[in-house]
Amino acid sequence: MTKTLREQLIGTWKLLSYVERPTDGSDPAYPMGEKLEGIIIYAADGYMSVQLMRPERPKFSSGDWSSGTESEIKAAALGYFAYAGPYHVDEEKKILTHAMFLSLDPNWLGQVQTRVARIEGDILDLSTEKPLESEGRETMYYLTWKRTGPEVEHHAMDSATGR
């Protein structure tokens, strides 16, 4: 029996790539850098969470984020993005929506973002349904994820160690 898109989504996925492609054909952009790390989780109860991070963000000189300088806090925030809330899947159209109950960007609170989803094996491709504006240009967003989780991680470790 074939699993529904919703059933296939459930689990944890690690980011492989995030690229913005302008519709005018100009060069792609990597808004948070090409070495971006991230995790997206789709829970069976209908909630999701996504975290994106530049891995080489500078540390706070004080060692404590609550006493960081204004520039340190800005750098930390600009190198991180996160939101969470309920998700819904339109099985027929292969479209999913993310409702922002929590968001690092306060402008996103209460918004609903639409994504086109395609899963092939352990790869999840998410893209915007239609172009969005980014730095004054109409742009499509593409994120590629690879399934992960304890069973996948253990299998990879077992394969690597021969156990």
C-alpha cells in the first residue's frame, strides 16, 4: 500500500541545500550561505518545526548570549532562522502549508506559508508554490532535505563501522 504524502513526511529531515532562483534567470542566491545547516521535523500530531543556521556564527565574547553586544546579537539572529506550528497536506495537489505559531521573524507570526512537496526515496524537495519577493526580485525558493533520525543514524553508523 502506498503511503500518503503526509505519512511520508513524518519524521526528521536534515538540510542538504537552500537556494533562491530569481525568475528573471539571473544567478541563484544563497541567502544564508552555501554551508547552511538545518533540520525540519514533521510530527504525526500535525505540528512541524524548522531550524536553519549558519554553522560558523561568531560566539559571544562574554560566553553568555544574554549579555552579548548589540552587534553579536544581530550576527547571531541573522545567522539563524526558525519557525514552528501546525502543518496541513493537500494530498491531491502535493502542497503543504506551514502555519507560523512561533517564528524568529515576528513578521511571520500568524502567516501561512505554502510549499510544493516532492519525496523520492529519502529526499524531500520543498519549494515555494509561486515566486516571492527577495531583495526586489521575484524569486523561487528551493530546499532539499534528507531523511534522518535514530533509525537512519544507527543504520549509517552500523554501515560505517561494519557492525
